[in-house]
Amino acid sequence: MKGSVAYRSIQKRGLHIGLLPEMAAAVNPSTPISLDHDLGVLPEAGRRLTVAQYADHVDDLAARLWAAGVRPDERVVIYKTANADHWMLAAAVSRIGAIVVNLSPALDAKTVGVLLQRVDRPTLLTDGAKLDVLADVPLADLTRRVITSADERPGAIALAELAGAPRVKPVVRPIDEAAVITHTSGTTGIPKLVVHTPRTQGIRLVPQWRLLSLMRKKETVAINVPFVHSRMVAAMSLALLKEYPVLLMRETGPAEVAEQFIKHRPAFVEALPNSLMEWEELADDPRAPFGSVKVFSSTFDAIHPGTMSRLLKASDRRGALFFQIYGQSEVGPAVGRAYFRHSAHKANGRCVGWAMPKGAAKIRVVSRDGNPPSETNPGYIEVAWDGIAKAYFGEQDRYDANRNGEWWRTGDVGYRTRFGCLHMLDREVDMIPGVKSSLEIEDVVLSRLPELTELVVVQGPGSEPVPVICTVEDKPLDLDRWRAAVAAFPQLADPVQIPQAELPRTATLKVQRLALARRLQEQSQDQYQEQA
């Protein structure tokens, strides 16, 4: 089977992640998959597999789950220590017709308890470390059964004890029924559970299949994104069907990343924006860990032009580019834009891209006040196509509030230029009176002050825009340099510096702006009470 044939089959029948490893093995059984860590569920498997071995492991794990009592249509929540085996286990769950519910290992016990209750007595697939985290959660009341992928615990079924279980035939879910459930970033509170079907997952591959077609050789694709995220489904599917060697990474520290890139020399790198910011220092590494990279890609959040420029200049490849895709869990990839080595530093970071070719999403900007959307009067950004998620599990009213016929309201505000470029200025909930775009201020100031590792503008206790900053090694900020850098933004309050480690973040490393604003509010109230 050729990759293009498998891709056309997915477009017709939908993407079933339980069948994907088997399909990829039919395309090329020897495609290598490398890891920077051991698999928790199969530590003996090693760190280098072929796709045929990978597919066999998925089939084996599917048999063990069936022996544990999991059946078609059942919901299986996977909440475990971060490891590439999460995606392998998700594929195994899907292979026997059950519905995968991916929960980030970064979620706390209280949040997991709320989501387990919302899912309504699912099977919980976890490990010893996370069961310790959930010690105070009434799992007996909230779950049908508990299965461990690693470690043994009283009352739980250990997959290790089910090795050698008879293999079972795959069960294919209906194309428009729930197949995989992921969750939103949770920047505003308890995450929403986003329902993906085989159809919506398959359609989302369309624009990215074309992007990967830019790579003429079968070179390594490095994937460093959360294993639980919907983006992981697309990244793995595309790479394996294209027969590209895959490097699946868990570690995000610059030193570990450099070692892996030097060893595997990836041509394509997919990572979180905040990870790429953290890796900027590797641009000066004399071993040139980014030297082999032809394409950098990020789809989770807008990324600062200075970061893109520095990474591209660290590549030795002719025509190296940074491809940014704007989207969200509910809609998948909406618009995209390529940046190049000699112009990325001059790019407007708020221009997140143009509508992609035929078969991809449509986009529009709708007025908020009856006046045409513009740079000074941004409107609601909306997306329409068949790749939009089907529902919020257990919160249909919340989903329906964002849906208007075929159009989905993203929660972001912006405008389109006369050339069609979408400018995303802010999340609607993060808008601050008197500030055109907090994100634009952050882009500009970060480009002027390389000593900053993070800058987040949030609404202060008096509705004023407060810049919260972090610096390299948490060194004190030079206030003279700061004042010069922000001279064009007189509305900003004085900066508040905090250690990088204290920034509240989501599972995809986005800063939780509302939580940060609440912290400033609480600190202001405490100071007022002390003075009183």
C-alpha cells in the first residue's frame, strides 16, 4: 500500500487511530520510530522500533485491554505519566472500538475528578504514580474499573499480568460517532472535553498533508508536543503515512533536546511555541543542533517573530521556513503562514496567516458592535469546515453557544487585511480597555529585550494593563532598558517581575492569563489590608 492510497482511504472512511499503525506498516513496515525515553507500559521494547513492531505492540495492548474487560462504545480515560506509550495505548483502546478520553498528566487531582464525573463512570487507564496523585479521589464511585499500564495497585487490573492475551479483531467506530475526546487548555477554568470523530480527524490532515509534501526526502520528523493533544493524532498520522522516520520526544530541556537533534538530525520539527522559545539558546550552540532543520512548525499559539528568526538563522538548510498554523482543539488548523530566514524578524506577529488551499477551513471575522471589523475595532473570528469537533462532551449547551450553523466562534478577536491576512489580536476574555492588542505589545517588547524569557500583559486590579515579566535566570530587570523599550506604550503600568517557575501554565504551556490577573488582584487586596 502506498501512503497516498492510505491517505485517500482515510479521507473516505475517516481516521481511526486504532488502525493507523497497521496501515502505516502496510505502507512501509521498516519506517523507524525513535524515542528519547523508555515506554512505561513496555520498558523492554527499547527506544528504537520499526512501525511494524509498533503496530504489533498496539495489537498486543488491544488484546490485553479486551482481556481486562474493555468493550466497544465504552469510554476509557487515559490519565498517566507523560510518555509516548500514551499514544500507543490510545490506539489500542481505539482498536477495540472503545472511545479514547485523553487527559493531560499536568491536570491536578481535583480537575481529573470533575472530568471523570462528567464522562460518567469510564474505565480509567493510569499508572502507579498517577494513582498516588488521585489518592483522595473516590475512584470506586467515579469509574467502572481501573487498569494500570505500569505498576500494580490493589483493586486495579495490571496490563503486565495480561501479556499473551489472545489477539482480537479490530472494531471500527462509525465515521460520525465519537472516537477520541481531548480537552481544551483550561486557561479559563475546568477544561472542556472536545469530541472528535473519525471524519473530523481525517479531514484535519488535508492542509498538513500538503505541508509535508514540501519534504522531498524521507528525513526525520521530530515531534515534541503533549502526547495527549489532538495535534498528536495528526502529527503521527501524517509522518507515518509519509514514511518519515519519527523521533518522539518527551524531554523539553535545551540540553536534552540538543543531544537528540545532534543524534537524529531532524529535517522537520513540531513543537510548542513556549518550548521553541526555551530552545532559542541552542541557536548559539557550536554543534548546530538546528543545522539540519528544513521546516519548523507550531500550531498551538502565535509565536513571537524574534523566536522564529533566531531559529531559522540557526538552520543550515537552503530555503528553511517556519510554518505557523493558527487553530484550536475545536477547529483544528484554520489558517497558516510561512516565515523565512531573512524576513521573519520583520514580520507582524499578529498576522497569523491566510486561508489554506481548497478542502481546508473557511474563516471570517464578524462585527461585535455593528461596525465593520478593523484594526481598531476587532471582530469575532469564526471558522467553518467539516473538521470542527462534534461536541463538548457533557456540555452540549456550551458547545451550541459557540456554533452558528456551519460557523464556529473561536473566542478570539481580530480583523482581516485587504490582502486577506487574518490578524489575531487577543482572546476576547483577555481584552483590556485602552489596549489594542496585548499580544502585539508582547511581540514588540520581547523583540527589543532579549533578556526577557516571557512577557504577559494582563488586566490589573484597576483595569490597567500590567506587564508581568520573567528574565533569563530570573535576573533583576534593568528598568532603564525597560522604559526605553516600552516608550510607545505609555498606558502600561509598572512591570511586575516573577520567577519563570511561578507562571501558571496549561498543559500546552500557555500562560493562564486570568489566573495571573487574579493573583495580581489578590496581592493588591492583601497590600491594601496591610496598609489599613
